Amino acid sequence: MPLGETVPQKLHPGLELERHAIVRLNRGVAMATDKGDHGSSQLLEGIVHGAEAHAEWLETQLELPQLGETLYLAGQSGS
């Protein structure tokens, strides 16, 4: 089965990228805070929150296909 053919195959890579981004962004927040750069720290914290929310959404989506991929896709299309 080619990569990205099923819903989980399409969502897992995005979740992994978000998880890695969250780690890197948190390092950036810590570095900015250590350097006293509060503006950058706040900016990065906002980005972290967005990445965490997206990761949670992806995790939820990965649980939904247990209902069946056809039903899941129908729900995503608004049918």
C-alpha cells in the first residue's frame, strides 16, 4: 500500500512533524527567555499553543477512523 493512501497514513506524518516542532519551539521559548527577549518568547509561545492545538486535532482525527474510513470521510466532507 503506497504511503498516504489511507487516512491514518496521511495524518501520522503531520502529527509527527507537529510533535517535533513543539519540541523545537519550546527550546526557542527557553532560549529567548534566558536571553531576556520577552517579545520573541511570547511570539514563540503563541506558535507553540497553535502547534499543540493542531497536534491534538490530529490525534483526535486518528482516533475517529476506528468508526470506519468511509464514515469518517463522509463526516469530513460534510455529508
